[in-house]
Amino acid sequence: MNTIYKPYDTWESYHDIEKYGRLTLSNIEFTTTNLCNMRCAHCAVGYALTTKEANSLPIDDIIRQLDEVETLRTMSFTGGEPLLTKKGIRDNLLPLLKYAKGRNIKTQINSNLTLPMDHYELVAPYLDVMHISHNWCNEEEFVETGFAMMDRKPPVQKRAELYRNILDNARELSKGGMFVSAETMLNRNTVPYLEKIHNEVASEMLCKRHEIHPMYSSDYAENLETIGLDEYRDTVNNILDFRNENIWVLFGTLPFYACSSDKRDLALLERINGTPNTTIRNDVDGRSRMNLNIFSGDISVSDFTDDGAALGNIKEESLKNIYDKWLNTNISNSINCHCPSVKCLGSNIIVKNMYYPDKTFKSGSVK
């Protein structure tokens, strides 16, 4: 009997169901900066970006909160651009990365990968995954789209150099043994160029993984055109046709479910499940993960909360209490369904509102 190879996804929420029998807080995402050297048209946190960094909460206070989360197994760091300044790396990132290393917690940094290599070398000894967003069909598009929301743009030549940095840095980090994972979101701009982007990610940048996610129409991206479910389905099938089999392809927050009455959805899921080196990740936001803003102490479902509201603050209550309160909210209950037979945890609130506004997902509907 041939076994289909499926890579182990440390960030998969379903591991908590298998280990604890319930949703569990096992992943904290930290907003560690509001600075960024770019202003992408598709940025989901664009309106939160600033030009001057605030003071963070004492890192020791944050670590004391983390000590109370015994189930913590992954930590992610986002921004802004978390690696933009060496001061930010030293003061905000390294203490948390070293803490994670000491607890054998796996870590990921979300970077645009445009910076000098010595920024990445500072975190490399402590980091498990370097995650980058890669949505560029070519250098020209990067130069325009990557700085579309910036009032005073750098010269075109300087912007073009940053694009080449992405390719060079990804390749060098990969050659050095770092696990580099490139994420591409599906929207009207990226779909026509996905094969080129995939080949670049796999063959030129030497990434270990290519993640495919829906575009979230949040902040700067609120005016960009999403793709419908029929086109999304066709696009995923196309990716499976042209993909490089040597790179792990991960479909995150895939908006197709085993409870669907559409045979095309079921055929797609069967195809993905039968394809080696290809996985589907249940959405982590609000299930296994919460976002912690290290400047305000606010806790949110994600760094781009659907309504912008914080669920609580670590200066006033514990991470565990805030998480437990979230699980009892109407919003959480409206999306938290579970079908054990297919290990599916349903949609997230943004995808549900975007693609299934009138659908009610029910636990156990797939036998």
C-alpha cells in the first residue's frame, strides 16, 4: 500500500483537537512593530502603520503572561515589518525568540524580505520559519503596487533594488538551511501570473513551501477585487496541474468544505488530499491563535480584526481568560464547527462573510 506523503504542519489547529479534545490557545501572534518600508496596495493592516515607533510594554511582563499558557507550541511575529530596525530586533524580537527557543516553541517571522542580510542573520539562530508575502508578477508591479499607498515614494531604482533583494535573500537564506515559506494571495491581480510566481518561489527563491491563501479585503485591500468561488476552484485545480512537486504547497483557509453539496468542491478536496506534498490548513485565527499587540497590550482575534475591536488587554487580565471569553462569544460560536471525520474546523469570519454570508455551518454534518 502506497502512503501519500503529507508534511507535518506545526501551525495546524487540529493538533489541539487531537491532543486536548477541544480548541486550545496554542499559538500567539505578536504585533512587534507598526513601522514598514513599504505600503502595499493589498496590505491588510495598512491603516495601523506609522512612521514613529511607540514604546512596547516591558518584555518581562509579556513573558510572565506567556508562562501561564502551558499549551503554547507556536509563536508568530508580524508588523509592519518586524525586522526593519536593528533596535526593534534587539529590544522586541530577540527576547521573545530566545524565550520560545528555551521552551521548544516553534517560531515564525512575517517579513517582506527586502532588507540587508545582516538583519536576518540576527534572528536566524532562533527562528524556525521565515514567512514572506510574495504576490509580484514582475519587478515593475512590485515597484508600483508595493508602494502604492506611500505618499513620498523612494526613487524607482531604489524600489527595484528591494525587489531583487527579495529573490536574493530568499535564495541565500534557503541555501543556508532556513525554512522559507512564501505566501501568495488569490485576487484579480495575482491569478493570471500564478504559474510564474510559483516557479519563481520554487526554482529561483528555493523556498521550502508555497502557501496559497484568499485575499482578505481589509484596510488597504478593501478596494481590491476578490475572486469568486468558481474562479477560486478553477485556480486551485490549475495550481495542482502546474505545481513543482518538490515544494510543499499549502492551501490556507481554503473556502471549500466537505459539507458542500457541490460535487466540484468535493472533487477538489479529494484531489488535494490525494496529492503528495500538498496540505490544507484549518484557519488558526480565533481557534488556536490570538494576536497580542506588544505596544498596547490589546488582544485580538488576528492582526486585522474584522471589526477592529480588541477582545481584552493583558494589563487587565490573562491571555487564557481573554481566549476563553472569546470562545463564548456569538461570533466565535457562529464559525466554530467541527467535523471529526474530515478534520475540518470550518470557515473563519472574514471568509464566511465574503463567500458564505447566508450559510450556517454545522458540526458533525460530514459523517
